Amino acid sequence: MKNRIKVLRAERNWSQAELADRINIARQSLNAIENGKADPSLPLGMRIAKVFGARVEDVFGED
Amino acid sequence: MAYSRKGRLIFRGALFAVAAAWAAFVLLLHPSRNLVPYVAVAVLIVCLVLAIRAFLYLDEVEQARRLRVASYGAIFGVWVTTSFLLFLTIQPSMLEGLADMLIRHRPHLPLEYFGLGVMAAISAQCLCGLLASLVLRLKPAA
């Protein structure tokens, strides 16, 4: 699944480790999600969207 | 149980420590063979509990990956074990040779052959799990 995590993270100047700490997952897992190698569950997707202050559909999706 | 890097490291470290202690025990106390099976069962249970606790401290992405690796490893392990055991039944001299190499007394008891079979199965599962882990780690993203 495509996502905008990398863009949103860059906008906030957060490192992968920093974001991983905020959403309480391993940095490697965040890297896998960011690169589309793994799909997060809905609760985790919502958690990611929440730390960015965005909606889930703004973070994840084809566009 | 929530993801915790510290918790995962503690339980994984404990797992490796128990496994290392078990290897040392077998090497040092191998002659007292009456004790080995009982300690083996205890060590296996402790290792299982530690592995489950370490697994529960992983995050959901890692848990899914580990389960995928374990599934592939288990299937491959069953195939390897079955092939190995079938080969030993076709070549009984190989079975005797293997038993002589690991247990240095004769005659061998049926329980010892059973123990060797279980050991072969568990070893194959562990090795195939590690192999699956390596292969899936190297596999490029779909």
C-alpha cells in the first residue's frame, strides 16, 4: 500500500526513529511500512495519522 | 502486550543464555545420561515460555513477519525431517552410526532412538526457521 509517511515525516523534520518512538513500534517496522513492504493494521494506521494530525485517507492510499 | 524494545531484548537474551547453559550442561554432564532427558524437557519448556514472552514484546509488523517466517520454516522443517527419517529407515546402518556417534554405549534403548528422532525434528525446525528468516530478509519487496 502506498503512503505519504516519508513526505509527512520530512515536513516535520522527524527521523524514522523519532516517529517510531511516537507511535511505539520498532524503527525497522516503520521502515517496512514506509516503503510499502508491510501494511499496518487499522489501529496502527490511525495512530500514525493521529501523530501527523491528518486523516487516515490522507496518509494511506493510492494517491 | 505493548511493543517494548527493552522487554524483547531481556527475554531474547534470557533465551540465548538458557540455550547456552543447556549446551554447556550437555557437554559437561553428558555422562550422567539419566539426567539429560529431564533437563532437556525443562529447558525446552523454559525456552518456549521465554520465546513467547519475547514474541509478545514485538510490534505487530514484526509479529506478522515472525509468524510468516515460522510458518515457512515449519513447513520446510517437516519436509526435511521426514526426508531425513525416511532415509534413516531405508539405511538402518546410518541410523546405527548416528546413534553410536551421539550415544557411546550399546545396546541402544528404544527411548534413545525416540530421543534422537525428537532432537532431529527440533533441530530441523530451528535450522529451517533460521534459513527462512534469512531468505525472507533478503527477498526484495513485492
